[in-house]
Amino acid sequence: MNQIQSRIIATYPLDEQSIAVVFSSGNDAETATSTGLRLLSGLPMTVREVTEASSQPAVIANIEPVRDTSGIIDRVVASGLGPVIGGKPEFTGPPFMHGIQSPLSLKIPYIMNAFPFSTTLAGIHVSVACCTGCNGGIHGRNLVVLNNHIGGPFSGIWVQTPKPIPVEYARWQKVEFAGGILRDLDGSVTVVDEGWMDIRLGDETAHSAPQPMRVSTRDFPVDGTNSLLAASLDASWVEFTNITVEGVVVIEGDKLDEARGDLPHIEIRFKDSSGVEAVSWMYQPSARDVKTGDQLRIVRGFMRVEMPGRIVLLSDKEEDLVR
């Protein structure tokens, strides 16, 4: 992004009727507000206030609700600054997708059709909301997982943010992450907070866990896979049953360094009736008692593509480990 474009550093929906436009300086925000902001799509836009988004100057604008927000990618155009375009100085902000999206709406229409199945939306600014299966930090690297009520392929997405959810919330309660950039992190499509994300509870009460998708270790072999099924289950809620632990490695990690991803956990290799080995990283305190040769009735968690083809089960709740 060049210096002129970077004067608008982010644009993202706050809800279906308003957006935030984050500027690199307060002067730019004030000037652009007074000289004019518009949407490249031509949709109506009216400035509501100048405020801050995570200590960055931002303009909040009302927009006309879009009946179907899926797939509408837009940009904010600011007049009064930048190079002369069409007889007047103006510049455009980064591309953003209208509306608060779900994991499904960000994934299914935009997956590339060949391994490693990346996304055509990489670099687009988005807002996403769904139910939290775990909170940030448990898996290291500031990862939060969102998953819908139905489950299955493409039903989940990872959000990476150092910000905590600001109020008490229950597992499987809807949380909104307004303002992130869709990135492909080593094969995992992830909404990344690059400094201005706004996090808040959604408009529903907590509910019981969805039915996990029952899967087999043959779908996630330890030596990797290039199958679309495996890639589609990144961030999905799954369940392995009747497994045998083939090996255990204790990772002592560093409780104070979440960003590096080396929080204390155990890594197990395990098999089910298919006879193929898979890998899980387990963060439950009771997982420290798991030994090679143990039989586990159920292990649940969320799949994470750690690198293209290398897929690991992340599990952190005591109720998801059943002996």
C-alpha cells in the first residue's frame, strides 16, 4: 500500500447500517470529513461522528442497509487530500466487505479450487460474528475460534487478536469481531486484528454446544494431506472416538508468551479404528495425565491448519476429554 492510500488504514462494518473508517492521523480524518467521503459503489453514506478506534482516529458513517451484503466489496473515497483524480484531489481506502459476516459466508464462495485451498478474499477488511468455542490465548498465538450452530465443513473460522473479550461471556455465545483483515496464515484462513478491532457480545444468549462432526484420524494423517475435506474443517468443531494414544510429548512452553504459540500443553499422536495416526495439542490440565497406550473414548476440539496439509486438533476444555 502506498503512502497516499495508507492515509485510510482500515474500513469495516460496525453493523448493517454503519461503518468505521480509520485514518492514519486526526488531521486527515477531520479534513476528509469536511471535504467529503463517499463509497466507490455509490451506496449512500453520511458521516455521523469523528471518534477513535483503538486509539486511532476514525470516522463513523451511516450507510443505507444493503439487502444482501454477501460478496459486496467496496472502498471509501476521501476528497480534499491526495493526488488530483478527475479534476479534484482524492484517495481511496482499502477494500472491505459490507455487512457482518459468518464463517460460512467468508469461506464457501471464496475458496480456491486447488491445494492448499487458500482464499480469494486475502487482504479484504471484514467483520465477523459467530459463537465462540474457546477464548483467546488458550491455544497460544492469541487465537479465538468461531463456529456456527450447525457445524461441519466450512462452519468455523479463526480470529487472531491480542484483545480480550471485554465482558464475561459463556462458551457458545455469539461474539462480534468488527474490523480485521482476512489472511492466509500458513494454510489457515484467519481474520487478523491489525490494531483497530472492536470486540463485543452479540445479540443472543449462550446456548448448548452444537453436535460435533465425528471424524476419523485417516482424514488428518500426521504426515499431511492435500484433501479438500481436511482443509474445509479448519476451525470446525469435531470429535474423535475410541482412540489409542501412540505417543506423548510434554511441551513446557512459556505461560507469559502467548504470541509465540508455546503455551504449556501436551502433544499426542493417536489412532482410531482406521489405524492412521493423527496429532492433537491438548491444553487441559488433566491432559498431563495422558500416557502412551491410554484408551480415550472421546476427544473433541477444533481443527487448525498449522501449515498447508498439516492439520492438528486443538483441545482445551476438560469436558472435551472423555476417558
